[in-house]
Amino acid sequence: MPAIRVDITLRPELRNPVLVGGIPDSGFVAKLAMDHIIHELGAQLFAEIYSYSFPAQVLIKADGTVDLPRNELYFWKSPDSERDLVLFTGDSQPNSPQGAYEICDRVLELAQSLGVKRVYTVGAYITGSFVEKPKVYGTATEVQLLDELKNYGIQTMDSGSVTWMNGLLFGLGTLKGMQGVFLSSETSGYVVDPKAGQAVLEALGALLNLKIDMAALEKRAKETEAFVKTMEAYRRAYEKPSDQPPSEVYR
């Protein structure tokens, strides 16, 4: 097998498509958002990417068999607009920067051959604390795109960096004449965060005029919130000052 292998099952004919991508990151924000939109829209798988730069492991499936880590490309044809979607996600980020660059370049080449001229990626904005209503932040390859984001209440990022594939995918697109946008939602970075995934997906849906049912993500968000509250209660109980005098410490 070559360093990167791309298995294409079909080449869809698309109308004015945009590429939307997200690979697992902190809080699994990108992965949650991408899996949800793929499922809710009923998007169709058309390409799989395998790479030597993925973690050296196989993944055990529900039926007891195994599969190799991979990235995947789906397409969705809009029934009521002139903008279709190419959707990119996968099991894992690559282990090496070279692998990240190579995979992103191959994905962009394929997307460009389908007519894609704009790339959106989603991910996590790590705060280190839990918030009730995550804010969504964005950056873009052009100032005019930032103005568009502001119209939807998305706050502009003005420092830092966007790392690995969720950053490279929209950034490298500029070398191919593509516009790029990155959306990120506040997350603690400590737990899988469906609430953050929902927030970033709602912002994306507004930008692309997509109607996405959020019920499943909302349910997972409530379950995670209950778990966090339980753990916080345990933490407070554990940190409660003891009535017993401190024991001697021997060194």
C-alpha cells in the first residue's frame, strides 16, 4: 500500500459545492458535529482514505471484527438549493505533520475536481472551563468572509493558531484558489462535549442555510451535563475540609 491510499467508489455530479470538514479534536467537537450532520442529512459515502500516518492500530467494531483507521468523504445533494455539500471526517488525526499535509492536499485536490471553491472546517475553542452556552468563534482566509461571520454573531479570533487538519484543510485551500473559513465552539477540553458540537453546527447551519435536527445532540449534551455535575459534586465532597487534625509527615 502506498503512504496514502484513496479508494473512490463514485464521482458525484454536484452543484456549486462547498467542502465541510472536521477531524477528531479536543472534546470531540469536530467529530460530533460532522457525524451528526452526515447522519441527519443522509449523506452518501464516496471515498475512503487510508494512510501510514494514522495511529498503528485497528478498530474493533460492534460485530467483533476489526477495521483500519480511515478518513471518509461524503456528498449530499440539496433538494431545494443550488449548493451541495462535500463532507470530510474520519477516525483519527495522523501522527505526523507530513501525513496531515499530505492527506489535506489529497482531499483538496479531490474536492477541487468536484467544483469546490470554498472550504469550511469546524473544531474546538479550548477554554479550560465549562460554560452554559458556548460561544462560537471564527477565522477566515479573507476579510470579507469575517464580515459575513459577524453578521451571524460569530466572534472573530485574533490570535493563536488552528492546529493539525482542521486548520490545514481550510488554510491549504488558499494555494488552490479556494476560500476558507474555520468555526470553533467553546469547550473545556476535559470531556466529550456534545453541547459545543451543537453550537458550532448551529452556526454552520445558519451560514449555509441548512435545517439540521439537533435532538440527538441535545440529548447527549444533557447526559454530559448531568455527568459533569455529578463529578463536580464528588470533587466538592472530596475537597471538604476534614474535622480531624492533620497527621504528622515523616521525611
